[in-house]
Amino acid sequence: MAKIKTSFFCQNCGAQSPKWLGKCPSCGEWNTYVEEIVQKEESGKGSWKTPSSGTKKASTPKKIQEVNYEEQPRYVTGDAELDRVLGGGIVPGSLVLIGGEPGIGKSTLMLQIALILKEKKILYVSGEENEAQIKMRADRMAAKNPECYVLSETNTQHIFQQIEALKPDLLIIDSIQTLTSQYVESAAGSVSQVRECTAELMKFAKETGTPVFLIGHITKDGSIAGPKVLEHMVDTVLQFEGDRHMSYRILRTSKNRFGSTHELGIYEMRVEGLRPVANPSEILLTQREEVLNGVAIGAMMEGNRPLLIEIQSLVSPATYGTPQRSSTGHDAKRLNMLLAVLEKRGGMRLGQQDVFLNVAGGLRVDDPALDLAVCASLISSYEDTPVSEQICFAAEVGLGGEIRAVHRIENRIAEAEKLGFKKIIVSKYAVKGLDLGKYKIEVMAVSKLEEVYQKIF
């Protein structure tokens, strides 16, 4: 009988200690160590075995020029938003972790991918639902895949037995917190179980070349639940965001070994499933019957995709003592910086004003090119004068009140022209060498905040 070993794990970062500690030396959190029973794996009894039973040759160092590499084609899912976020499709042998709030649509997205990949054999493993419940969700979707198999199981050894018999082209696990391994004697969702089950699935993915998707829970602050080592083990980490009471969802990546981490995918939740949104600028811009003050349109970039988003602000006298500064979807520190620039360089008296800033559509943005749109919306609300709905902005604002250039200005101008805007205000340093005559939209180049004020009011 294998020897049972007890160890203590930090529930926040996954650090291990032979004894209980009040404060974790790794992450600094207090009272996070929990005792767990760990049973070491016996020799020759791994949870996943390679199909060959012969002796495996030991690895030896090679010169990097001597390494043979054949590029494998990615699995194109047919979902343009997911393919873009992953960097062009699913990489064979990759391990992808997707997290999000309960009810946001993680399981719906993964089941939808399983149903639209009709040329691949898919195994959808659920530890939270039985086969009948999965079938009920699948019946609401328009896509049908005769090679999509479902399995309700939580024991990894039983799952690998079915994998060896079925040999799927893609494996989906819903969710990693529900799985248990017989080589670790602790509860499902504990640090040791999550780490062991992920390690087994990673070994399976790398040895067989089968891509694996893991659905994960999140904590109260929105980060992936479980030890931080979970995010280090996988190849790609996706975040599925949005208000579950609204119809739009945002898919972004925080880690990607096979592509960019700046891409963004937008979906609309419908009864029949998630619909990819091809032109997100149209849904991010509010359709209004009248022109309102405090509203400005900014052109931003998310990866290779230009987006036009609406910046809303409200500036009003502070009646309850200390003025409030509230920002939703925008960096609060950058807002305070822009307010200081407007007061120092623009002559606006904002010290005794409440300021509320909101990015419409539920997006979180950090592109400096939105600085000018934020300043325009603040000026508009302060002066109680609306900005023309035919004008958009794409420039960074410096501490001296100067208008700075931003990258990929041509993409931003083209997106504004496509959506019917008549004017776009940019930095004069961004348009040097550009042929502005090829655009139907009027490109207004400025260098200072004073020039912006004169052009929009």
C-alpha cells in the first residue's frame, strides 16, 4: 500500500509547506494554508500512459538548428471571434483554460464549438451536468455534429479509459474544479487536485497532440480560481467577460503562447446560443435621437481590430464635501491625470466638481488614444455643450497639454469613415507622410488642447 503523506497548501497561490503557516511566504496572504492528504504516485502506474508499451529513449540535448520541426495546421473552428483570439485557430496539442463568472456562457461557448467542428471527433466531458442536461442545451443550438460525444464523469482515470477507446480530436473539460484523481486523496477543487488533474491533462495533450479546453471557475475579484500555477501550466488563458443580465459578451486572452494577447472577441447571447459580432463598433455606439452633452466617440485598437467606442462623462458641482472621482471601464489614475491637465493647461476649474466617467458597452479600455475623447467628453459636460455626433477622436494627451500621435492611425481613420463619421481629430504628428486625399472623412490635425476646443465648440 502506498504511503499517505500530509502536506499544507496555500489556497491562494498553491505554495506547499510541511507545516501550517499563518502567513504565506510566497504571496503574503494570511490564514490560507489548508492541510491536504497527498498520496504519491507509484512507479509505473501513471494516470496517462502513452500508447506504446516499449521503453522510451531518454532525451538528449540538441542544437537548435538540428531540431526537426514541421508546422501543423491549426483547427479552424468556423467561429471567427474565437479563431482571432486564439491567434488563427486551435493549435494541436495545446492546453487552453477559459474562465468567467457563473452563467456568463462558458459552457455554451464550448458546446457550440463542439457542435460546429463537424469534421472532428469531439469529446465533451462534464462534471457539473449529466448527459440529458447537455442534450437540452444542444437542442437549442442550430448546429448539429454527429461526431460530438458527451460524458458525465469526474474521475480522471475513468475519463482516460474512454479517451483511449474513442480517440477524440478535441477534448473539452467542464470544469477542472470538478475533477478528481485517485492518486491524490483530497477534495475536488483543492489545490492539489486541480494541480494533479491539470498535469495529467497536459501530459495527455502534449503526448498525443490532442488539443484540450479546460473550463475554470473564478474568484470574487474576477481572477481564475485555484493556484496560480494552474495559469502557468496551460498554453492559453481566456477570459469570458460581460454582464450576464445583458446580451453582449467579451472574450479576451491574458496569456497566449501561440498568438497575440491583445485580441478581442465579441458575442451576442441569444436563445440559440452565442452569435459572433462581426462589426462590434456598431453595437458599442449608442443610437440616440438627440445630441447629448458629455458624450464623445474615440477610436481605439484591440490587437489588429479598430473599434469606435462611446465615452460618457458627467461633471457636476460637489454638494457633499470632497469631490468624487468615479470611473467605469477606464483607468481611474489616468482620469485623474487628464483632469489635472485640463485644469492646469485648459483653465477649467474642476477641483470642486464631481466627475463620473463611463465607457459604454461594458468594455474595459486602456488605449492612450482615447485620452482626447475623454477630454472632449469632460469639456462637453463641464460647458454643458454637446459634441457633434459626426466627430470622433484618436490621440493621446500629454502632461503639457500637447496632442501626441498614436500608432496605426490609418486603421482608425478607415474605421471612422466606414461608420459614417464626417470628421476625425488626430495629432498633426500622426498624419505626416499620409495621403489624406484618399479618405472621404475630414482629418483634422491638431497639436494642443486649445485647438481642439476651437474646432469642436
